[in-house]
Amino acid sequence: MTRDLAGLRSVRGVLFDMDGVIYVGTKPLAGVQQAIDYLAETGRKFLFVTNNASKTPEQFVKRLAEMDIHIQPDQVLGSAEATASWLASQMGQPGWPRGPVIVMGQDGLKVALQKNGFELTTDPDAATYAVAGINFHLTYDELANVTLAIRRGAKFIGTNSDATFPSERGFLPGAGSILALLSTASGQQPQVIGKPNRGMYEQAMARLNVTPDQTLMVGDRYDTDISGAIPLGLWTAGILTGISTRNDFEQASPRPDLIVNDLPDLVAQLRQADNR
Ligand SMILES: [Mg+2]
């Protein structure tokens, strides 16, 4: 079933995936500023949403500024931040006592957890939660400690399950590969927050203070960006500047509401809905 695109007028917040939507590699894509300006002009908010958990918001802002894309730290949500704020939102619910966290991850994740009030530990016996994501410097000792923590009852949470990520060298092991190792070693499956899981979209909408029918998710990968947003009731736009092709989006079930060539095309289609 397709929705009447005139409903896009009620969109108040737009979530943009980053790689393949805002930039590719280190190159900004066309129309980023134009899209940001149109959203501001029509009273809409936006958030850049990425499964990348290695960076703090300030580090993302700096990386984007190097591509001449200028945003504020609260306009980007990585899965580290989303995981930390999601975990904080669980506190006090039955089975979710406040307690120390053992981390497999980098600054992005550690800083986000601390900012959300969590104490970090490296002691497997002290950990109430084990939170894992990408770590480019992981050691066997860290893997052992996080495994032991999970085996001794720490709740196992993952930032995102991307098996690989692209690099100049080819596809390298991503957070999902690290989760798979910890999962095999501990016998436990993690609860994962990043796209396509609902936690990420929920934290993003909470940040913008919008409901699903007021939210548009723009992404280049059907299986991560779009497939998770549809069941929650968000508007979705598949964009053709990254991984998925027009054919992928057209053949997908359910299909995204919009398929756009690039950001200028997205603005044109939003403008059309606004003027209807
Ligand atoms: Mg992408």
C-alpha cells in the first residue's frame, strides 16, 4: 500500500543516514546545504543518524566540517550515543538496575555512556551491563573480560550489527563481527540498538521530539536504513547516491514511500508535497 505523498507536508523532522547520503568516503554529496536550508525554511528539524559508534558528536562535527558541511554536535546521532541514551532510558524498569558497564569500544562509546551517567568498569565481576561496538584497537584481554562479564550475567548490548564496513582496502570487520565473536564465546545474543533496530529510530525521534508520522528517514541502504523505519510508521526515502539501486528499492517489500536520485531531488519532491 502506498501513502498519499501529500502527507509529507506533516513531516517535522528528517533523519539522514550519513555515508552514501551526505558524503561518500571523504567527498560531500551534492545538495547537502540546499537540503538543510529547505528544512530550516519550512520549520523542520533534522538529525544525521549513523551506525558508526567510534566517534563522539564533536568528532563527527569536525569530520563533516572538513567536508565543508557545518552542523552542531546535537544534530548528529551515532549508535554510541543512541545506545547510551537508550540504556539510560531503561534504568529503573524491572530487570534493569543501575550498575557499572564493561565496554568493548572506543571513545565514542565510552564518553557517551559516561555522559549518560554510567560508571565504567574493566572488572568482569563488577559489570551489570556489557556494551559492545567497533574497536579498532581491541585486544584478547578485552575480549576475554567482556566475555566473562556476559557469562557471569551482565546484560549484553550491541551498538550495531553491521558485519563489515567499506574502506580503501576493501570490506573490513565491523561491529557485527565483534558481536558475533562475543556471542559465540558467551552463548548469549546481544540486544542491538543501531539501524535497522527500533532503538536507534526511537532515540532519534525523541531527540527531535517528533512522532513517527512526522518523521522522514532518508537512507541509501534498504536493509539497514529503510527496512527498520517502515514498521515503526516513519516516512521513508530511498536515495540512489549510495549502496541500493533503484531496482533494489522498487523490488523491496514494503517499498520506501519515495525513491530519490539525490538530495536536490529529495528537496524537489518535498517542495512538491508542500505546495500541493
Ligand atoms: Mg549509508
